[in-house]
Amino acid sequence: MSFTLTSNQISITKGDTFSIPVHFHQSIQGATINIQVFKEGQLLPVIQKEIVDHLDATNGKSLLLLEKELTDIEAGTYFIQMSITFLNGARYTFYPPNPDTKALFIVQELKTI
């Protein structure tokens, strides 16, 4: 597993799995987490993933998971956004945490020796 995560950037090796647990301070029963990765200037995401099965929805625990097939895209710099939509329709973007910034999703080729 080769990735780094900061408040506004995720770097991953092309074709690697991205998996990180998240904890919301409320129930996420019936909620959908949406992960979208976009290339600059494009409206359609190059990666789109909806997560509806959570580790412990009652206690707000889920797992953000992008399988290796989803991250096997052209190396480069993209933008990522993660949001959660509750059963009542309320939607909140939680990554990037600051609405005034964009979060980068950097895909790197595997470096060989």
C-alpha cells in the first residue's frame, strides 16, 4: 500500500489500492459516501465511487476504498472531492476540509530500481 494523505493532497502509486478508515461523529445509517476524481477542465470524473456499506454506520465508521482497478489511470495530477449524503438529502463535502481549496489526487508511476 503506497499512498500519502494530507489535508489537501492524496498521492498514490498507479494501480495501488487506497484504503483509509473514516469516523463521523454521528450515525451514517443509510448515508452514501461519494468519491470523485476529476481531471482539470473535465466535467465527468475519471474515478467515481459510491460507498453505501459502512463498517459501523450507527457509530459513524466507514472505510474509504478505491480498488486497484480504479486507480489504474494515467499518471498525473487530478482533483478529488469526497462528500456524504444523508437519508434526508443533506449533502456535506468533507474532503477537502476547506471549501476555499481544491484537493489534489496525484497518481504516480511505479518507480523501478
